[in-house]
Amino acid sequence: MAFAVLLVVIGVADAFAQKDNIPYIHGESLTYVVNYKWGAVDTDVGEAVTNLEYSNGMFHTIITGKTFRFYDRIFRVREHFESRFHEDPLEPHYFYRDTQEGKYRMRNTFHFNIPDSTIQARIQKYERTPKDTLMKGNGNTYDIPSLFYKVRRMDFDSVAIGVKQPISFVIDDDVYNFYFILLGKEVKKIKGLGTFRTLKFAVKLVAGSVFTGKDDMFVWVTDDENKVPLLFESPIIVGRVQGRLVSYKNLKSPLTSKIR
């Protein structure tokens, strides 16, 4: 669940006007490394990769997450997300999730009906018989991958600093609501990648089996046309988890936010 929610928080809302200029293109790929800290422990434990395709007015994205081989022996994680969403306006169409975390296994499919804000879901835990259910969303309900790309199309000039903005996303058998706050601009050094001008956000998380719900998660996004999420970090029940961008391919625009 940690990999999933961390990907959610990279992409955070539709409370604002959408920019006409789409900041990503077919073939874009982003790779993140997930780091765990607790006391003297400070180690990279896994990675998440996003790949984006486009055809006939529809984007198709695949996001995968996994622990590195050494940590597979401790707690093996494999995440596979697929999402199809409409180009303009950006609206979710279909979402598939296949998750393996230790002995836990979950397979979900979601079909979004935008006119009445309903979501037809099929939920399968472990190898049990799948359960079909009709879920109620709202005009701002997305799946994880489409939310990731939605935030990058926001008109950031219309975002007020310090004001709470609502978020809604679907995962497993429920719709979750939380909010984020734009804190302002900050120059941020990203390990192995360089120093960037960024926009910094705080995200209020829902308490659960992984996250505490008491403290904010922080997200840094490039302050340029790409709006690429660079870094995120959050406290969890034991320690802290951080994700950082380590490589990128086929960005639509030059990464002008990079200072050095």
C-alpha cells in the first residue's frame, strides 16, 4: 500500500482550472527510487517507473513499483498499475491494479462513468472469488495514475498559497478523500540529479496501516512547463519514506527549472 499511496501523493488534485497546454507527450518515462529511513538506517529499497503512451485522444499509462532484490527476502513488493484517461478534459476511463505485498495479493479493475460519477469496480483479494460493486465518486475522483498526470495540467497561477484543496481517489474497495496545500517556491537539491527551482506542497494523509495521519507528506515539483514531481517524503508508522526522481526520458519541454 505504501508504493500505491506514494504515487497518489505525487499527483494531487483537480480543484483548479486546467491549463490548455498538456505538459507531457507520448513516450515520456520517469523513474523514482524509494528510500527508507529509521534511526541509523538510510537505504534505497525499491523503485517506481511511469511510462506514457497516447493514441486516438486517449492516454495510456503503466506504472510499476518493486522492491530491490535484496529486500525481496525481507518483504517483497510488486505493484502494476494501468490507466486510460481522456485527453481533454482529462477524465479517468479505466484503471487496473495488481498488487503483491508479502503474502498479500489484490487485483482490481475500475470503469469510470463520468456523467453520474459512479465507478464499476471488480475487487479480488488473494485468490478469492472477485466481488463486483458500484462505487460513488464525485467530479474530482480519479485513479492513481490519472491523478499523477492531472496535477501536472493544473493552472498553478490560480493556486492560492496556504489554502487547503480537496483530493479524491479510488483504490481497492473505497474512495478516499484528503487535501493538499501549496506552501510556495523553494530551491531544492535532488540527490544524483541536481538543484532545481520547485513548487512545494504539503499533503494531509489518511491514517492507516502504513501512514500515521498525524504529519504531512511533502512533495516538490519542478517549477517549469513540465511540472515533473521530483521528490516526496513522509513519516510512516516506523520511520520515514522518501521517493526521488533519478532519471527521465522524452520530456515535452526543456527542464528549465534545473539550476545546476
